Amino acid sequence: MMSVAGVSISWAVLAPIVALSAGGLLIMLVDLVSRSASKTVLYSIGIVSCVASFLALVPLYGHTETTLAGAFASDRFSWAFDVLLLLTLAITLVLSSLRKAEDGGSPGSYAALLVFCTIGGMVMAGANNLIIIFLGIEQLSLSLYVLAGTGFPREASQEAALKYVLLGSLASGFLIFGSALLYGSAGGVGLAALHSAAVSGGTLFIAGFALFLVGLAFKLALAPFHTWVPDVYEGSPLAVTGYMAVAVKVAAFAVLARIAYEVFGQDSFALVPLWSVAILSMLVGNLGAIRQRNLKRLLGYSSIAQAGYMVVALAGVQQSGLNTLLFYLFAYALTSLGAFGVMALLGDGTDAYADLDAYKGLHFRRPWPAAAMALFFFSLAGIPATAGFYGKLLLLQQGFLAGPWGIALAVTLVAGTLVSFYVYGKVVWDMYSYVEGEAAAPSGNAFAPWVAVAAGAVGTIVFGILPQTFTALHL
Amino acid sequence: MQGFLTTAPFTILSLPLLGTIFIALVGPRVHRSVSAVIGNLSILGAFVLTAMLAWTVWHLPPDAQVVTVKYPPAWAAHPVFWAHIPPLTISFEMRIDALALLWMLIITGVGFLIHLYSVGYMADSHGYRTFFAYMNLFVFMMLLLVMAGNFLWLLVGWGGVGLASYLLIGFDAQRTAAVLAARKALIMNVIGDVGIMVAIFLMYAHFGSLSYKEVFGNVSAANTNALDWIGIWLLLGAVAKSAQLPLQTWLPDAMEGPTPVSALIHAATMVTAGVYLIARAHPIYDHAPFAAMTVAVIGCATAFFAATVGTVQYDIKRVLAYSTMSQIGYMILAVGVGAYAAGTFHFITHAFFKALLFMAAGIVIHNLDGEQDVRKMGGLAKRMPLAFWTFLIGTLAISGIPPFAGFFSKDAIFDQLLTHGHPVLWAFAVATALLTAYYMFRLLFLTFLSGDYRGTREPHAASSTSMAVPTSILAVLSVIGGWLVLPGHDAISAKLEPVFAGALPEMGGINAMVTGIAIAAALVGIAVAWALYGRASQARTKLRTVLSPLRALLLNAYYFDTIYHWLFEVPALTVASDVARYVEPDGVGGFTSGVAGATTKIGDVMRSWETGYLRRYGLTMVIGMVLVLAFYLYLVHGAAAVGMK
Amino acid sequence: MAAPQIPLGDYLTVASALFVIGAIGFLLRRNPITMLMAIELMWNAGNLVFAAFARQFVDMTGQVFVFVVITVAAAEAAIALAIVVMVFRRKRDADVDDISVMRG
Amino acid sequence: MLIDTVIFLPLLTALVLLLIPRAATSVQKGVALAGALLTFAFSLAFLSLGPNVAADQTIPWISGPWVAAYHVRVDALRLFFVLLTTLVSVACIWAAFSYAHAQRLRGYLCLLLAFETTLLGLFTAADLLLFYLYWDLMLIPVFLLLTGFADHPGARQAAWSYLIYNGAGGLALLLGIVALVSQSHTFELGTLALRLTGPAEAWIFIAFALAFLIKTPAFPFHSWMPPTYTSAPPPVVAMVSGVQSKAGLFAMLAFALPLFPHAAHAFALPLLVLAVASVVYGAIAAMGEQDMKTLVAFSSLSHLGLVWLAFFAFDITSVSAGILMLVSHGLIAAALFLLLGFIEERVGTRDLSRFGGLAEKAPRLGVMMLIAAMAALGLPGLSGFAGEFLILIGSWQTQPVFTSIALVAVVLACVYMLKLLQGTMHGPVRVPDERTVSEMRPREAWLLAPLLAGIIFLGVWPGWFNDRTPSGTGANTIVGAVLAEPGQR
């Protein structure tokens, strides 16, 4: 414990971030010093720093600690989210090993940006006041804007980056203005101050929170602030899309959960618009995905719907809601990363297998990747014996515990899931439809993506059949 | 003794069944004659055992002559039931009494003769084995029907004979007409099955059991109305099985089956199951006057109706079919008015002479290579003397000419109709007797006499022994069969007494007036037939012109088939195919596919908002922001804040 | 003696106006650079509110937030401009409506 | 342990199959059949349990936020569903030997075996969560079989209607289960003594009933069934119609009725209406069908509607007979669909107007078809009659009006079953495209023989079945629980 300018700093709380930052800087340094450093070395540094960061997280398990005068915390709202962010980073780095020289951008800057992005997410997860939240969001976003464009030889990647940066900045505008109004209503930026303001309510507070929520909803990809999602998911490089689908959601949900519990608590009407936004998201996400033939775009729409589902975890702000949210996030992360892993595996890191047509009859050519993909899509659809199913079960329970709005959410969730049976079923249907003749696209067989696939598959099945193993972690 | 009483019924039952199974499983591997031998022996064995059983039972004291063979026996440690869902328990139960035994004797006796006949008749059929398997199956089912000790087993036998009848009518499966006739027969019989089922449901509701013993024992406790309903529903079964109005149309078509089948199933035994059923359920009808009266009226109406139709038909087997219908009408009429013994008596004599008639006709048909139209026969008496003489005996018997069998049983019915006070029914019955004599002799003349042979096919040589012997035996029986009941000697009633517990009036008394009128009616019928058909007659053509509308009506059997076709068949099939073709895909399925289509549409509309233009995306966000903001202000300040009021 | 205080409401009004102008500018302009400027306007609207409240509360936090936002805005502008330049290179055009390969 | 063996042996066999090279089809066939036979043999051991004894096994599974256990059970109610599954599976896997694509045979057999496991799991599950798990998992093998392993051009479309419709039912059930469990906090049936009342019970019951109505299916939720039954390969249809279609009614008896007695009685009338509508509508539609498989599909609708009538007549006889009817229908439907498969293989069409008279060429086929059709028609002495008769005699006592309407369908059943039997077997021989119709192969005859034997046995002696299933007041609480008036609890 040391103190700077009268503010005590607990390095233990900051250690995970510091470790990761060091890793990121080291990557940049190595990249700078040795132009010839292979990407393997660079990505390995990233993975090692992930591990280091995780090791730094371990002692914080089960503790609630704050530092920087209460601005940053390590508690139940951050720890598991951090772990998930690190896991996502590690898997993404592994998947990124398939990046080719012609993909654009140096591997060093690419890896460093991924690391910095993750740091932004961890900052968000631990942020205990509006400034830190804003900082975290921007750190995450700015890195991602660039990452979205790292496939710049392709026009779509450029377009994705431009759309993302412009719309993201617009959303940040809402966030800043909303934060300012919240500050005005609460007289401070700490969440504790906001809590007392929430209790007294008032127009200023509510207007501020409305704008803040819009800014956050953009990150969560909730409708109607989702418009960027399909395009950016489709345009970004494969690994980045996978990362984006998971990490942004994890970090943003960490913020939302902290606000829901710390600022509002149960029975607050202030979250009601969030429920309606979630309902809209479930519908938009699933209905929009029906006709998609591009798998990345389809998963983009799917992530909109999934974000809507996850909000249900917070319906009613029940004690058990946080665990539900975490379970579903883990399930979603494993499933999504696994699916992107299969895509990377088959397309050898390219977008060749983003097109659904490439999957026709896949089972009869590549049974194992097809089976894995089917598993992930079953999990997304919530078929039993997968993590996605148990997650939905928990979500529905939160809905039923939360009164009329909660039931409305639960019913919409189920209706959306029914539509998603078609959406996800279509992929499985294509893979298992027997087609005469040769494969539509040649498929790759690199080792690295198998890591992602295996991690996703094992996690999906284990958490699906033995959800108690997750609960036992007491995350 | 007791041992025999319990084992013999099972043996009797199982013999024909084992025959079927043996022929089905082993038959294809051995010479075809083995099937015939097994088929015949099993029925003969059943007959011998039945005779022994009957002898045994009739030597018991009268109050022990109703033998119930029930599994499980009362002492069983692990009782076994057909169905066991307390409070409903249905046992494996048989009742052997005089009523059952008489039927069993006819079924196995006449059945054996017809089996024997079939050996020759079916010799050319390539489904020889199958035929015997089916015939044995029929005998088994028919025995089950009459030996059943509760209504469930009666129903099982009832359905089973329906199946056997279906199989045998459609025996020549290559002929579409046979297939259609089989279908019609089974459907009508199933309607009857449903009638019995409803009756059973009602009995269970009122008596809590399906056992004859329980039901009949408690009849007096039930109210008349309920018993009437039970009686009516049972009657529906009887009507369908015995081809009575209004479910009679299947029987003429059933003549598509081979002639031995017509003789056994559609003349001697199965079609009389309705008579058996009503006689069996007599305690119900005894207490249900309305139902009993309905039975009698339907029987009488059918007797008359069928006789009128019989007068104009040209197909030799169809005439016999209508005569069967008519004669069973007599039996139904008899049991309807409570003359159970008379009904049973007529069943026995009818089994003799009708089987005889069919077998004689079968010889003709066989020798003419399947020709059945009497207009293409004639003058066959010289060419087929055996067929002619046996057919003549049968005709005399059915016409009620003494001393042939039919005279006695018919006379008993007429007598009892008047005794029970039904003069109208009696009048119709006598009119029917006249018609019967007329159309049977018309048939006889057309077939065997009236000039020369009119057909084109050269008749075969004389019939085989296996056909001649049983025909001759039946001819003898058709003569002497009626002597069971003579004045002062009523063997039938004496046997049936324990079954009906004293409810039987004595038969055999000759009431001169009644008998005289009956004989006179028969003679008039014969005379008219002689006048019109016995010789080349001008009157025939003249009459035909005068009565042509009536003739058309009769030729088409009162258009029953046509009416049913347009009333039931066409509407039902139209509705069904419309449902299958339109309602299902467009209605029920259309709704769901419509929902699916609409969902996709909504998705498309939504996606069309996602134009790819950045500014559209921004606009969406800004609109969303405004809405969220408005929602919040609405929540805080109510509707006024956002100008919604 | 302090100068006459400008009432807080006036700050908020101006800030709101800036915010709305920024949003409208974003929606109406097709040049990405201009759109970025519109966004800056919105961010600065937020900054103005922070500053106004900070002064009202006599609290440094708001001003800190303003500094943070300004810093981030700089970084954001740099990145955004880089991306715009990248797109320019391919398109030789400055109309965002032309950048709409992906849709649906 | 025995229960687990029975449930997972098919799945294990499927996994073993995956180890066998794709080309070694005869080895695959042998292994698959051996696995199915072994499963059947093991399941026979449950017969030795008395009527009042249950094989029961519980392993704690989930403790928070609710309690769930891996609780499997074979008792009088479940026994025959398990036996039906294992028996029909043997026949179906054996029938699958004639599957046309050697390259895809392995996957085909694997999916059939996996399907068997989900069915067995479903029928043995005594925990709601476990039950739901299998309930939804059943969708997958059938969906995949329809998608990738059926030759019929409509099969892949049928896969959708199957998946979406049954998925909808499953999700309704899920809503109901979660709504229930969020109050009871346990999935365990034994401890699920929670008695809901009022609208909550009603809504949850509706959710359950909807799922079961779709799965069975019952009118008007059946539109997934005709395409599925028509275009799926015969072994698959045989399993779906023979076994899977029993899941809804089984679950109604095992779960919904004991859990929601008030609601069940309150909603008896609408359900009876749907039951009778199914009975009549199915019969009429079957009468009008020209496609033989669709015809049998509609006959299933009709026959299972009768079981709905049986259950919601709330008569002890009819409820117990409903179980008999389910098992009997399972045997009959499986036999019929397999037979139709053999026929289609020989004549290359399912259109009744394009062929006929096959009995002349294949008499053994004719006899087997006769038995199956007569059983479906309700001929006394065969199992279809036993079920039908006992249901109706019971339901007549409480619901004479609905029973009378259902009786009409007995006659209609005769019409359409004869249409099927005579259309395929009798009449002049007509075979399209000059095909030669061969007699049944021994394999085909042998695989059907047990099913037909079961049909005859259950028809001759249903009492044997009654004594081993919940029937009678004291024997088993399930039927008793269903019947007791809610007020008396």
C-alpha cells in the first residue's frame, strides 16, 4: 500500500491491469526493437501477460477491495468479468496466429491493441465512478476501432472501422452528456453518490441516466442502438469479430450490473426502459438474423439478441441475478469463441467460411468441425445439455422472480428463442444436408483454432451437463 | 366328468385354431392336400367332441345344464383376467348350455360337411391352403362367439367372424368386385360391432359387469328404459351381422365369395349370429318390451322385404342370399316375440336346407365354370341329377312343404306369432312364405327345368365325391331335420328349457287352421311359379310390362345401395378428400406456415431499415435516444411531461 | 467581488443547444470530417455541463472529467482521422453515403 | 445401475460405431443391432419387478439456485414405455440395414441409437429438469436424420416443421417448468409437493398441456406431423410415431396431472374437445388421403386423440387403458410404418392409386399387413381393440357424449384402414415401372415378428399388461392421484 498525493493506492487491486499493461508495452517494445520478431513471439508475450494478469487476479478472489479513493474496485462485479476478459484475450490471440502478412497491419500493433483493449475492459469492470467508466469505455473502444480496420486490405474492414468509429463517438457523446447531467444531479461522480441521487430521483438525474444508458446500450448492442453491429461484425477480421462479440459485452455488462446493483437495487422503476430495450433487442436480433447468409453477420444479429437475453439476468436485480449473468456470459463467450474458432479452422483464418453456402454438406466432408459447430449453435439456441440451455433456464428464473416486466421478458426470451431455432437450425441444416459433388470451399486444418474449439466445446458441455461445476466456482 | 366339462370346451375351441396355425405355418412346406386334411379333421374332431359334450351336458340334471367354465377359477392364487382394472374385471369365461351347444353342433357339423365339400369345390383354386386356413379361423371365431361366457368374448368372436367373412368374401383378391364386397361387409359389420360396444358400455354402467351371469342375474333390478336402450344397441349388432334392415346391403354382395363360404358363413352360421345374440340376451329382451318389439318388427320387415326382392333376381346366389336374409328375418321375428325355441329350431333347419341349396347351386356353378346367371341355365335337371334332386329337396324344405324340415320350424313360428298375439306380423310372415315358395320354385324352374340349356359354356362332368357326399347328407337332414319337433315331442324346447328357465312355450302342436293357411300359401306360391316359369309362358312378359316400375324397384333392391351411396358414401368421401386436399394443407397447416411466413416478412422489413448508410444508423440511434429519454420522463412525470396528454 | 454569476440554467440551455446541433449536424452532414466535428460539438456540450456544475458545486471532479474528455477526444480524433484517411485512399471521395457495401 | 445401462447402452453403441471405419458397413450393422438387442435384453429385466416395486436411483446433481437430481426410475407407469422403446428400436435399427447409402449408414445408425437413448432417458426421468433435457434433446437426432439422411425431397422441409413446431412446444414447457420451479425451487418430483392454486397453476398447466398436445400431436397442433411422417425414412417414422409420440401423453400422466390436479380438472372440457376433434379429424383426413404414409399419420392422430379422451375422462378404467392404448399404438404404428417402408421400397411410390394387389406377389407381406391393419382398425382380439374398448368403456361412464362421438371414428377407422390394406394388398396386381415385387426377406419378417406378436399378445391378454401397469385403486398412486377429486386431497 502506498499513497500518492494523499490518495492511497492498493497495487494488489491494480496488479492485474498493470501486468497486462506491461505485457502490452513489451509487445510494442519488442516489435519496435526487432522488426523481424515473429508473430508467434509477440502473441506469446500477450498470452503470458494474460497468465500473469490472471495470477495477479487469483489473490483477489472473494475479496472486496477498493483503491484510488474508491474510484476503482475489485469485487464480485469485476473479478469473474476480468477472468472472462483474459480468457477471451488468450483465445483470440491463439486464433490470431492464423493472421497472414497480407492481412494488413503489423502483428505487433495488432497484438498490443488487443491487449490494450482488454485493459479497457478490465478498467470498465472495476470502475467505480463515472470518470473511470468513461476512461475504460474509451480505452476499449478506441482500440477496437483500430482493430476493426486491421483487415484494411479488404474494403469491408475499412467500412467497418469508419462506421464503428463515427457511431461509437456519437454514442460516447450521449454517454458524456449523460454523465455530466448525472454529475449535476448527484454532485459527484462516484456510484455511491449516484445511489443517493437515484433514491431522491429528479428530472436531471433521470435524463442523465437515460443518456448514459443509451451510451452503454450502444456498447451492449441493444436495439435500437445496434445498427452498427451487423456491419462491423461482418467487416472486421474474423478474430477481431470474435473478440468483439465477447469482450465488449462482458465489459459493458460489468458496468451495467454494477450500476444496477450499486445505484438502483431492487424495485427501481429506473431500469424499466432497459427492459423494453431488451425486449426489442431479442426481437430485432432474432428476426434480423433469419435471412442472413453471412455467418459473421448472422452472429452479429445473434449477439444483439443474446445481449437482450442477458439483460433478463438483471430483471428484478435479484441476489442471484449476478451469478445468472455470469453463467450466461461464460456460456455465451465459450460458445461464440468456439464458433469463431470453427470458422477460423475451416477458413484457415480467412473469411472463406463466413459464407453459409460453404457449409453445405460440411458434415459429410468434415464431420468433427461440423459437430462442434452444431454444438455451439445448439448452445446458442438453448438446446439442453449445453451451457446455453442452463443459462437460459437461469435467465428465465430471474424473469419469473421479477414480476410482470420480468415475465414479459421471459416470454419474449422464449419467443425469440423459437425464432432463433430457425436461425441457428439453418446453419446445422446446411451442414447436415447431403449435397452431391465436391466441397464448395476447401477447408483448412491448422492446429491453433482447435484450442478455441476444444475450449468452447468442453466448456459448453461441462457447464451444460454439470452446471454445478460453475456454481462451485462461486465467481 | 367335471374334468371333461372344463377341458372339452377348450379343446373344441382350440382344434380349429390349431388347424389354422398349422396350415399357416406348416402348410406351405408340405403337399396342399395336407392342409385340406388338417382343416377337415380339426373340424370333425371339434364336432365329435361337441357331440360328446352335448351328450354329457344333457345328461346332467336340468338345473346343472348351464355350465360356466371360468378362468380364473375362484380358488386361483394368481388370478388371471382378460382385463383387470378394478372395478372392471373381465374374465376368460365360457358358458356351455343348450343354446350354445345347438349352435356349436351346427357350426361344427355343417361346418365339417362344407369343409368336405370345399375339398372338391376349391380344388382348382391356387389359394387352396389359405382357404382352409381362413375357414378354420372362421369356425374358431364362430365357436368363440357362441361359447363366450360374457359379452366381451362374444364381441371378440363377433369381430373375428367379421374378419373371417371379410377375408373369405375377398378371397379372390384379384377381382375388384370381391374386394369391394369384402370392404362393404366389414364396414357394415363394424357398425354392428359399435352397436354391441355401446350396449356393453351401458351394461357395465348399469350392472358393473360384462358377465352373462351378473348381467342377466340383475336384469330385474334395472329399469325398463335402460334395458330398452341396451336391447336396441344389441339389435344394431344383430342387424348388421344378420343382414337385417337397414344394414342388409352387404349380404348380396358377399356372394362374391366362393360358394362354400356362402353356404357356411353367409347362410348357415355367421349370419344367424344375430339370432343367437338376441336369444342369448333374452333376459334383457324379456324385460324390454319396446326393444323386443323392435326386434320383431325389423325381423318381419326384413323377411318380407328380402322375399320381394328375391322374386326378380337372376343371379342364383343372390336369390339364395335374399332368401337367407328373409329366413333370418323369420328367426329374428321369432326371437323378437319371445319364441326363442322356434327361432332356434328354424336356425337349425335353415342351416340344413340353406347349406344344401348353396351346395347344390355350387355344384351347378362349379360345373358351369362359375356361371351364376340363371338366364344362362335351364334344363340342367338331366345333366346334373344330383344337383337337381338335392336342390329340389332344399326348395321344398324352404317353401314349407311337409314333411320337409322347413315346414316344421316355420309352422312353429307362425303358430307362436298368433299365440303371442301378433296377427299383423303373422300376416306378413305368411305372405312372405308365399313369396318364398314362389321365388324358390322360380329359381328351380329357371335353373333346372323350363326348356333346354340356354348357356354357352358346356357343363362339366358330374361332381366329385367330396362334393356329392356332404350334399347328400344335408339333403337327408333337410328332410328329417324338422322331425326334431313333432306333435307331443319337442326335443328343442326340452333342451332349451334350462337356458330360458321356463319361458318357453311348447312347440309342435298342430293348429289346423294356421298350418293349413301356411301350406296353402306355399302351394299358391309354387303354383304361380309353375304358371310363370314352369312352362314357356306369355303371361310372364305381359306381367313384366305391367309391373315394370315395381320390377325396377325390386331389381335394385329398393335402391338401398343407391341411397346409401349418395347419403353416406359420397358426402363422407367428398368431405374426407377435401379435408385431406384443402383443409389440412391450407387451413390447419396454412395457419402455421402463415405464421412462419409472417415472421420472416417482419424480419425482412426490419432488415430493410438496415440500409448500410451510416447516417441512417445515426438517425436510428438518435430516435432511440429520444424515445428512451421520453420514456424516462414519462415514468417520472407521467404522460404530461412528454406531451402525451 | 466576483463577476455576476451566469445562472446554471443558461449553461445548461447552451449546452443542450450545442448537443442538439451536434446531433443534427451528424445526421445531416455526409463528409466524415464534418461529422467528426459535429461529434466534437456534442462532447464539448458535455464538457460545458461538467464545467458548469463543477463551478456550481465548487468541486474539482467535474473539471477533471473535462480534462479527461478533452484528452480522449484528441486520441479519438486522431484515430478517426486515420481511419478516414485510410478510406479516402481507396475511395478518393468524402461521402459517407458511398461507404455502404454492407447492409441488410 | 441397470437403468443407466439401459439408457446409455445405445449411446455407447453409437460412440463405438464412430470408431468403426465408414466402409465396414457390415460390422456397423452387427454392432448396432447387437447394441439394440442387448438394450432390449437388459430392459426385460425390469419385468421381474413387481407391480408395486420400482427401480429407483438418485444422484444429487444441482443444489443451487434450485435442487435437481439425476433421478431415474422404472416403475409400473414407466416400465412398458421403456420396453416399447427398446423393442421398437431393435426393429427400427434392423430395418435400417436396407438404408440405401453405404457412405452415410454409420451416421444414420448412430443417430437412431442416440434417439433411442433420449427416448429412454425421457421415459425414465423422474426429475423435471432431467425430463426436459431429454424432451428437447429428442429434437436433434430426428432433425438431423430428416436433414441429412432422408432421400425424400420433402424431408428437409419437414425437418423445419418438425423442429420449429416441437421446439415451440418445448419452449412452452420450459416456461411452465421455470415458472413452477421459481416457486418450488426444486425439480424433484418427490419433493415437488408444492400445490399451486389459482391462475399460476392454470397458466403453467396450459404451458405443459400445449407442449404435450404438440408432441403427441393433437388437433389442431398436428401440422408438423404429416410432412414428417411422410418424408422421414421408415425406421425414423416408426420410432417417432411408435415411441416419441407417446412422450406427451406419458408426461401428462407422469408429471402434469399429479402436479396440477385442479387445473387438469378445470381444463378437462377444452382438452376433451380437442381429443375428440383429433379423433374425428384424423379419421376423416385419413379417409381422404391417397398417400399411404400420410394416411397412417392421420390414423395416429385419431388413435392418440382417443388417449387424450381416456385421460381427461378421469375414469380409472380409461386412464389405465390409455396406457395400454399407448403401448399398443406404439407397436401398431411402428409395424405399419415399417411395412409401408418395405412396400415403398418395392413399388417406388406411396400413392395408393398407382399400385395395388401386392399380396398376390408377396403373400407374407400381405399377412403381416393384414394383422397390423386389423389391429389399427380395432379388430377384437388384437391390441388396438383392447386399448380402444377399455378406454371407451371407461370414458363412457363419465363422458358419454364425447365417447359417442369417438365411436364414430371406430367406424371411420375401418374405412380408412381397409382403404390402406386393400389399396396396397388386394385387387388386381398393379406395379408401376414394371418393377418386380419380391416376397419379404427373412430379415424383414423377423424384425416385424416381435411387434406383431406383441400386438396379438396384448390383444388376447391385456390383463397381463393391466397387472403390471398402474391399474386399480390400491396398486399405484399415480392413477389414484389423477382421479381423486382435487377437493379431497
